[in-house]
Amino acid sequence: MFVDEATFFNPLIKFAYETLFGKGRTGRRRKFLFFTRRGDEFEKPIEEADLKYYEGQFLIESVPCKFLLIEKIAHVISAKPEIHALFGRVDSFLLYLFPQIKRYSYEHSFIYRKK
């Protein structure tokens, strides 16, 4: 099985998200100041602990997708694609300078194989 999901593998994104909107699924805020959380009430980025639940049944391979850090900020503050592209160029430059940070991308592809 193959899925693409948002993650909390980046501690900066996790800290910002939980500071703005709260932790977990219960009691989360939809808005904080001018920031609006997207998605429904059941969505939450995957954490390492969430994967542990499935490791008994599956071999899980995690593959980072396009690096998102600064561009993720643009997704929260603007719906304009040109703003996303500008912030995305900053991410590309950071990835060029520090290629090892790709593992901290917001989005990962997960491949689940039966044990």
C-alpha cells in the first residue's frame, strides 16, 4: 500500500502548528489571530509514534517528498500560488545549502508492505 501524508517529522512545523492550533485532535482551534487551519476535525499530521502502531503488521518505508518548510508557511497565510512559489524557492535554496534536511519535509510518501 502507498500513501502520501503530511507529517510532524519537522520539529519546527510541529511546534508552530501546536502553538497556533493546539495539540492532538480534541480541543484544537480552527483559527488563531489571522492563521486558519485547513482540513477537517479528524486530520492530524503523522508522527513517529503513529507509525509504531502499524510496525507490528507492516514494514514501513518513509520517503520524503518535495521539501516543504518555508512554503508551508505560505499555505497558512495566503491562497495565492505566486506566494507559494516564492516561499518554495526559499525552500529549494535551503535544500541546496543543506541537502540533509530533506528528511524533515512536511510531506512523506509511505510504502506499507506486509511482513
